Amino acid sequence: MEQNNDELDGLVRKRIRALRVAQGWSLEELAGRANLSQSSLSRIENGQRRLALDQLVTLARALDTTLDQLVETASDDVIISPMIDGAHGLMRWPVKGDPGMTVVRQRMTEPPPDNPARMRAHPGREWLVVLSGTAVLMLGHRRFRVETNQAAEFPTMLPHAIGAEGGPCEILGIFDRDARRGHLRDTRRSGDDCAPDLPHTT
């Protein structure tokens, strides 16, 4: 149990930093928004200061998210195999969707970035289906190979990046409203390592 708590503690600290970097904010900027000193925020991100609930609530608000999303853990069921309907020639993947989703098809040729600082984190949930080739999904400190006809589902509050392995791959990305908004911010800022340039629709 203590190990799980340590893992969650470390994940929350990484998530705070990833969200700050994704917004393009310095330590000083986020500290000001959260009414913390810069040194306190630095110690929180680096694991040198205990995480207090009141500070997490304040940081979540400053990062434009919720406490629930800030402490959300990854499900073990990340990889999803398709259900084959041979009679009708169909493949279906169960997806827990909600209104306001965007679907994007993309061809990827580059591997995911080696630098964890280039991984993105933002509110929302994302799904991807690999149509051809093999994709690599970096999710926090974990690395998943997603093969042709496999799908993955994950909360985008986890720092993440997607790339190709062993040649080009084609993916179908499905984003809920919050994830789409987060990727639009990322692509406008510097180009995104984990998603295509999404259509500017509401």
C-alpha cells in the first residue's frame, strides 16, 4: 500500500510540472497563480516538500483542472483488442465516450520524443486506434507498443507522447472536448508530439 502511495505521490508531482510546462509557465508564474512561494513550488515538484491537500486544491485550480484529475491514476487496461464481427466484416473497439468528441486520422513517421520534457499533459481523455504499422505510446514512465488493430485509452492528465516504431504507422485519434482543447493549445504553442493539428471547431 505504501508503494502505491509513493507512486501516486510521484505521479502527482510530475503531473504538476508537466501541466505547468504545457502552459508555458515558469515556476514563478505558477507560484504566483497558486499563492505559493517559488521555492515552495520547486520543492513540491522535486519531492522535497510534503503534498498538502489544501495546496493540491489551489494548484489544481491554478492549472485549470480539478483535484480528481490531478490525482487520477492510470488504469491497467490501457491496451484494447478489437471485437471481430466476421459476418458483417466489422471491427469494434469499446470506447467510453461522451459528447463533444473529435476523431482524427493521422500518419506518423517519427518515434516519440526521448526527452520527457516534451511529453504533454492536459485535462481530458484520449483514445487511439492503430490502423496500420506499430505505434509507441509513452504514458508517464511507461512505454506501450500498440499494434495494428489494437486500441489504447488513457487520461491525458498523464504526461504522454505518441510516435511510430519500425516505419510509418497510421492512427485514428479520438479526443473528448477537454483533450481536443488541450491539443489545440499545444499545437498553437509549438507543435505537438502526441496529436495532429486538430480542426478548429467547437
